[in-house]
Amino acid sequence: MSPGSGDQGASGRGMVRADLLTGLALVALGLATLVESLRMPRFEHLNINPYTVPGLVPGGLGAVILVLGALLFLRAVRAGGWHPGGGAGAAAWSADPGVRRLLLAAGLCIGYAALLVGMLPFWLATFLFVAGFVVLFEWPLATSRERMRRLAFALLFGALISAAVTLVFQEIFLVRLP
């Protein structure tokens, strides 16, 4: 049966409701990103290339998030996610491991953007974010024998990504980082 058919269990109905709410959140995020990117300075008075304005990439990403969020929302509406019985209730929705991972990822991203960046040097904030992200998502999957190897991988991966992102932004895009 197709995902939108009536033969879904409570878990399937809960995911349709989760898709509906996630789609709405993504539409709001994409729209806010797009609007804010349009408010960024364009530096017309400096006669710079219009393809190098600061809001171009965030605006493009905001537009993509907006479109994909709208598609997710519309798919959930067609599957009946807007009906009062379209979800499995808050308790079942929050008990889903996928939802918990989504909330953890969102919390880490918000913590990175709102707390770490600006309080710490950019390279250190990025290292802590990437290494912490990998550890938090890999640690529960590892056996006790694998955990030290995964921790070492997380630290190495965090260091490499932090160095690469810092280098690209400072040296290629010429962005002054906090």
C-alpha cells in the first residue's frame, strides 16, 4: 500500500503528522532565511559583482528549504496528516527515536549558532560542534570496544572539518569570522 493509504498503523499516522508539522517548520525557516538574505547589504555603491553579495547563498538555501518544506507539507496533507486522527498523539510522536534524533540535531545546531559562535573563536566552536555531533550520534551505536575508536574519529573529523571550513571562509570567500 502507498504511504497515503488508509492501512497505516499508529506509527505511520504519527509520521504523517510529524511530516505535516516539520513541513510547516521548514516553510517558516526557509521563508525567514529568504527574507533576511534579501535584507542583507548588496554593496551596489562599491560596484561589486552581484554574484558575490553576502545574501546570495543564504537566499538560495532558504528558497530550497522553503520549496522542500512545502512539498513535505503538501505530501502530509494529501496523506491525511491534517485530520484530528491523523497523528498518534504527542506521547507516541515524542517516543519515536527518529524524532528524538531530530530534536537532538536541532538542539545542537541552535546551540552552535546561538551559544558557541561568537563566544568562542570560530574554529574552536566549529570543532566542538562537529566532534560533539559525531560523538552524540555514534556513541550509542558503538560497542564498548569501539567507543574509543569512534571518539578518536570524532575528534579527528571535527579538527579536519573545522580547519577546512575556517580556511575556505577566510581565504577563499574572504569572510572575517567571529
